[in-house]
Amino acid sequence: MGYNTSMQKATFADIPADKHGLISKRTATLDGVEVTQVTFDIGAKWSNDLKGYAGTDDCVLPHVALVTAGTLAVEMSDGESEEFSAGDVMLLPPGHDAWSVGDVACTFVEFSRGNDYYAGGSAE
């Protein structure tokens, strides 16, 4: 596999936010790898803020991410649930709802390469 021999840099603050209700994201693409900063503001919930935009009952994308601030609660369509807080690394399969917990916005940074979110499988 070939690698780009040049360093690359992006700054999230320089990337316009894609905002849906109380959820926003900024995506940088470096040599085909997407790095996305996602923020669930206080009171944000996927099923309230993104369900209409996505057109699905739950989030159908997988996520591999590092939580950098706050806490995110996640409930899978089968009822399994977990909370992820700053410093936690999370892997979420498709079929979930998520919301911010408490009085601090939750921010996480996720990494993907095209649809290859799990570096060995595809998202769809």
C-alpha cells in the first residue's frame, strides 16, 4: 500500500459546521481519511435533531471515535445501552440512537476512510 509522503494538516475551526438542530459536525479529509469532529450540544438527541434529515428510524452509520468532552448516551435498537465520556474510545455499530448527557456538550472525533469505518468492513 502506498502512503502519501507529505504531511497534511487541517484545523476544525477553519471548516464550516454542518449543523442539524443541536448537532454539528466538521469534517477534514486528509489523503482520503475523513476525520470528523461531532458536537452534541446540551439537550441534543439524534432522533430529535437528525432523524428527519437522515430519513431513518435510527442512525445507520457505524462510528469509531474518541470522546473529547462531555458524555454521550447510546441505545442500540435491541435495547443495549452504554454511556461514553471524555477519554473513552467507542465503536458503535449501525442501528442506534444517541444523546448528550448532563450540562456539558459532548464532542467526539471519529475516523473513517470512505465507507471503511472499521478498517476491515464496509458501512453498507
